[in-house]
Amino acid sequence: MIAGTVVLLPTADDRLVGIRGMLLDSPLSTCNVISTDGPRATEAARICAAITAAAPDPPLTIVAFGSTSTLVPAVALAQRSAHRRVREYVLIEPDLPPVSDGWPDAHVLVFSDGEQNQARLRGWTILPLDSIADWAPGDE
């Protein structure tokens, strides 16, 4: 078993719900993050509160889906503030988040069947979406 926890962020994208479910059903140690309802402006804070309440074992692998990927820099900052080590970030069919001096602070892996030129320019690893079935944290 791989040490640490795979933290699955929520998704509202119907086409990605099946992939999220597949990861939940995998033998990986997962933390299913469900944030409470509220405005989009506070979604990152609600997700971070849910992660804190779940108290996942580090190192964490943060998995974001579609538009939720734009919240990953805020989630990363909260994990650093809580002194939780992040092993890697996995973005599935993402809307790419902004890059800053503080993020990414770990490896970024992108699963996508679309054009990901910006991700490639950032030096992130890009794999086809169907290869996620064989993925494990720390794989490249």
C-alpha cells in the first residue's frame, strides 16, 4: 500500500463524476472531500475546511477535476499552513490554475484528452485520460 492519502476534491462536471467514482472505489487510501453549499467565491475555503475536518494522513495527493482545478493554489496554501506535505497534484481535464511563486510546490500531473499546451509549457506531466485507470500516487 502506498503511504499517504489521495484527496479527491469535489466536481460538478457530470463527465468527470465517473472517474472520481472509479478513484473512490480503488484500493488507494482516499479522502472524499465534499464541501458544503455556498457561493463559488468561498468554495476553496469550504474545501479546505472539509480537508482539515477529514484529517488525512500525509503525504497528500490532491486530485482536482475540471473547473475545481482553479482552486488548487488556495488548497495548496492551506495545506502548507497546516504543515501537511503534498506529494503531487493531479488535474483531470482541468481548467488550468494560475501559477505563482508558491504554487505548484510539488509535481503536477495532468490527465487530459484535450490540448494542454499551457501545461506542457509549464513542464507538467501530461497523460491521456484513459491511462488514469493504471495510475498510482507518485507514478509518472
